[in-house]
Amino acid sequence: MADSKAKKTSEKKISMAWEKYPEGKEREKVMRFAENYRKFISNNKTERECTSTIYEDALKNGFIDLEEAVKAGKKLAAGTRVVANNMGKGLALFIVGKEPMQDGMNILGAHIDSPRIDLKQNPLYEDLLYKSHFAMLDTHYYGGIKKYQWVTLPLALHGVFVKKDQTVVKVNIGDKPEDPVFGISDLLIHLAADQMSKKATEVINGEKLDVLVGTIAKTADEKEETKELVKANILNILAKTYGVDEADFVSAEIEVVPAGDARDYGLDRSMIMGYGHDDRVCAYPSYQAMLEIKKPKYTSVCLLVDKEEIGSVGATGMQSRFFENCVAEMIALTGEYSELYVRRALKNSKALSSDVSAGFDPNYPTVMEIRNSAYFGKGLVFNKYTGSRGKSGSNDASAEYMAKVRNIMDTNQVVFQTAELGKVDQGGGGTIAYILGNYDMNVIDSGVPVLNMHAPWEIISKVDLYEAFLGYVAFLKEA
């Protein structure tokens, strides 16, 4: 029956997703979903902010905290919704299925960290050497960025100070209309002869990505010996506003991100320009898909992780035991526990590693392979493999699993496309797929095409976002 339905729908298959949504109510659904997403990425520019927002929303939508369920010894029946918070930087959301968890789960995995600039542990200084007396913040970039793209932009500071008594002080400066913004200066064109002759990788040095934060000196105190009076003034402002001192930078995580909201892009408003599409454009519809699921046959999972941009390392990255530990706790709460059941649950699972794909750009066609590129407006993208050059670092999904996913998408009339990450010898990239694959489960990369990937302002198509949402719902229900 399913095969005949798939055949019928495949005959109607369309290549451009907007054809599904003529003017009126159908298109309004796309635009409404995209507008909610636009607000989400405007308000959540760090992994901490994403985690906090989604966690709070999940509780409002009937999810219970895993740690609390464990403490209470609560038995979880089919349809129970559970959320686990990983140190405030990642989440695992479960909806218990009718079948035992050891029969496998349907998993949507995405990451919520994005390329950015971080403050160093001891960042604040005043330039005395050249007598500019600028107060500056020393930085260290995070993930793969083109450093020259980050200069002359309005920037914001988002993050936390954690004081010695574990008090957490949140910082968010630069995105409210009344806020000041910050920035990294660049050399004026009139004096840039030497700079303009450099390779793009050398135009801006990593140690020169320092952020200018102030120029007013504190009124000198006769008893003070410091010459860094501008720095002292900045410390006074931080003390009055946030109750922190210079030593608190040591236990702070402050991220430098583009200031300003995501915006509709194009005269037809068909696209969104914003910071952090990689990979929140996959994380957001993955979570929203979970809200559409009631009592699935197999346990539905949405896994949102940190540190993908630097190799998925650390306690909040995909290479940690967080997810595996959550699965063990869930099995213990849904039935009889055994280590063998945990291994079976992971092995028998099916996953979409939801991460962005390189959108075809007609300004740069020579790096793309035209028959295997992801195009705006052609829907959800599946990458059978990623990696670099000879598929290095890739999870290469099996043909059988690819066929299963195709059938699900066609049966549910989801517009999708397949792609590679550019020409073979141009470079490449990876996702969390291979880490999930280490559990011996079926995994394939899927996501949304992006222009300007890893730039401060990236671009996506609204209709691709919506098709991703529909595809994720279909996968959770039918995989």
C-alpha cells in the first residue's frame, strides 16, 4: 500500500517547492513558520540561549525533566515527553514510543553552536604602547571563519559571568535598540597598499580581532597608581551594571556575535538573512517537529548539541556520553534495564543528522558540481556523504537507508533534493553523522541550503526551511 502511494505521489513530484504554496493560506503557513524562526534566531545567538529558550518552551509543552523523573522513580508510558539539559548548552528531547526502546528510536540530531569570536580568559586591556588609550577586549575565534568578514560590523556581547559562589550573571549587550554596539576596526583604504597585497587568509590576523569597547578615562584618584584609566572606567561600568570585577572574566563565557535581528531578504521576502543559520535552521524545525508528535510507534528523539563547529568535542559535544547516558536512563524508566538494551536501542535507531548544506551561488559556480548541488527553493537536502576530498571524515549512508528515506519523503509529498558539498578537490566538511554512526545505526545527513555559510550574516530560503520541518515530521512518524 505504501509503495503504491509513493508511486502516485512521485508522479506529481515538483522540482521547485514554492509551486506547492500558491498565494493564500498555504503560502501563509510557510511565511508564518519562517517568521517564528526569524524571531527565534534573532533572540537566541548562542548555544546557551538556544538551550534555555527551547528547554523552557518544552516544559510548557508537556515535557518533564529527565533528572526529576529519575529522582521520582517515575515510570514512563508511551506518549510521555521528556527533556534532558546538558549543562545549559544542549538538549535531548524524547517522546516515548509504543514499542520498547531497544527496538530503536527515530532521531533528529542538529547542533546549536555557530562560528563566532570568543573573549579570552583575561581579555580587557588598555592600549598604552601606542598611546591610543583604547579599551579593548582580546579574543579567540571559534570555528571556521573568514576573519576579514568580521571587521567594521556592529557586534554584540552575549554570554555569562559565573562568580566564585556559582552566581550566574547573564550578559546581552548590543541587540536592544537602546544598547551600544561594539566592533573590530579595519585599515582605511587610503593606507592599505600593503594589506591589499596579502592573501585573504592573512589580511586580518587572528590576534588583531580585538574588540573596541571604550575611550573615556575614569577621573583620576590621587591614590591610584594605575595608568589604565579607560580600562578602569570600563570596569566601573561592569561593576555597576552587572556586579562583576576583572577577576570574574576568568570564569566567564562571553561570545562576540553580529548585532541586530535577522531580516527578510529579497523584494519577494522569500529568504531570511541572519546570524547562526548554521545550524539553527535545522535545530529549530527539528524541535518544532517534535511538538507535532503524540504517541509514536518508535520513540522520537530530538538531539541538540554543542561544539560541532570545533569537532564535537568536550562534555557538551556529540562525542561525549551525554546522549548514551540519557538513553540508559530512559530505558530504566520505561522498563527493565540492561546494558544490552542500551546497545540495542542505539544500534536499531535511525537518524537524520540535520546540518546545513552549501547552497549553489551563481556568483561562484566554479567550485560547485552543478548536477550535485543544493539549490534554494528545491526543498530539504540529503547528503549521502560529506567529508573532504576522498570522503575523509564522512558518514556514507547506505543505499538501502537512502531508499527508505526517499520513500518516506515521496509518500508525504515533501520536496527534497540531494547534494554534495561542492567539487571533490575544493575542500569539504563534516557533521555529527559519523559519531551517531559509531553506534552502528543508520544515519544520513539532511538539512537546508545556505548562502554565505559561516559568515556573520547567512541566507536561507523560507520554503526550504518549511520543507525541512515537514520532512522531519514525516521521518519521526514513519521511519
